[in-house]
Amino acid sequence: MKAMVLNAPNTPFAMTEVPDPVAGPGEAVARVLACGSGLTIQHVKAGRISAPFPRIIGHEITAEIVEVGAGVSGLAVGDGVTAYYYLNCGHCRWCLANLEPLCDRSGGNVGRNCDGGYAEYIKLPAHIFIRLPQDLDYRAHPAEIGVITDALATPYKVLRRARVRAGETVAVFGAGGGLGIHQLMLAKWARARVIAVDVAKDKFDACRKAGADEVVDASGGNAAQALLELTRGEGVDVAVDYVSSTTTLEAAAESLGRHGRLVTLGGAGQRFEVSALEMLLKEQDLLGSRYVTRSEILETLDLVARGEVWPLVSDIRPLAQAEALHERVERGEVIGRAALLVGR
Ligand SMILES: [Zn+2]
């Protein structure tokens, strides 16, 4: 099969002929139709996230099962599938409690610790594949359907994690990014008042289109003040930080009102200071949110199937153009998500 192989970190993709994967016991092979090109996998390509090389990256797939190995049940040839990003064990207390991102026997990630979706075929442990709902036309929209598993499902989970209710105010830090823009979309879907916070002025229009009621330009360094002014000094109910630098986390914490919830995920993951007294007096919550559970992916797929939300994929290209597409991802130029079309 043809595959876009990375032979070492921070090198260009090499279109390479590699052996077709064969399903062993408990595994399945799928033909890839499309694969999302987000910042996480660009971090692997650039060497900022470690991975064994050579590697075929990519996990936000739309694919069709072509082979199932011995002992596999629940998957059949011809099934439309996407993939769970974590190679979770499926058997530990966390997996059994429907908290798979916390799996304590995880084998890592699809497209990082095993080969991923930038190839004509992908082989995974069968339980990592997630069957697509019947009423989702994945053949007509493979790029959009592929990115649901991360770009849309991760922010969907945040609504749950932060207990977002209709009428509350949700501020999204890093709103112009691939996940941030889908967080705006989902917060709006949840009937919240939505405020986008970012430094990239060229993304502000897209933020408004995605659902932001207001946009705060954080480049002046006064995001917390702006959020307090927009809420008549009350503060926001929920601040979701996709940047998670010391600066954004402290601004997010400062912008929280009574019973406010701060959610950190992705980004820089830096240390920050908060006032314990403020947290106590206002009964605030500090929350980490890690990827998404399998059942939340199914719920997100259903939301799309019902037409309630639709992923924003603004740059879709053939696999052969992976290098040019990743240059745009690296420069932060993509609005929403980018994706590669692989097979038909
Ligand atoms: Zn587990």
C-alpha cells in the first residue's frame, strides 16, 4: 500500500510503498477514506511529542473494515468506522468505569505508538475501531466525519466535565484553534453565552461564525479584565483553556465568577497560581479534561448524524499534499480542521 511515512522527527513526509497490514487475532484492518490533520499530530511530526520512527501518523480517520482477525466480534467487513485515539486496554478499572483516557495499561496513541491513518490501510486492535452510525453519510463527507472523534468529541466532553448549563457564560481561551473553534460551536449548541478569547485577529470572524457572541482580543494582556467587563463584574461561569500557559490559566482563573469552573486541556500545560481564598469564597472548581470517552464519541457522532452540529474542515487535500498541508497547520493558518483524503 501507499503510505505517508515519517522516517525521523522534523523531516518531510515520504510517500512510500509498504506491505499491506494483515489482521492478527483480535485485530482488524480498515481501508482509510480520510484522516484529520490536527496540531497534535503536527507536534509528533515536528518532534515536539516523542514517538518511535519510522511512523505513519494520523488518528482522526474515516475508514471501512476490510478484514477482521480471529476472535473478533462486533465488527464486519464493510462496516464504516472511525478510531479511538488512545490504545486503551479495555479491561482495567478505568476502562471498565467508562473513563478510558485514564487507562493505567494504555499502549499509547494511534498514529504515535502504532501506525495511523496517513496510509491506504490501517490495522488496529479491533476494540479501538468505533462503528459509525448508519445514518451518517461518511462516504459523502469522509473528512468531516473523521475529525469528529477528536476535534468535535473532545470539546463535547468539556460540556459534561464543566457541567455547562443553558444560559451560563462560557469563555474559551485559544478559541481560534482547531479544538477551540469547535468548543465555541458546542457551547452555543448547549445554549450558553459564548465568549471567544484569542490573540489571532484573523480568526475572529471564524470564531463569531462558529458561535461566539463576543470576541476578546487577548494580545494586550488584559483578557480577565475584558471578561469581567463583559459580565458586569460577575465573572464567567466556565473558562475553558486550550492554551494552558501560565498567562492564560491565570487570566482564566481571574475571570471566573461565583461557582465558576476552570477547565484545562491540551496546550502548554504550565504551572500557574490561583488564590485558594478566592476559590473557597466563590466555591470554584479547577478541572482537567483529557480527550474523551468512547461513549461520548458515540454521542457526538449521533449529534452530527442528527444535524445538530457539523465539523468545520476548511482545507481538504489528497494524501500526496500532506507536507504542504502540515506547513499550514504548523503556521496556525488553518481555520477549524484540515484533513487528507486517502482512498475512495
Ligand atoms: Zn484500561
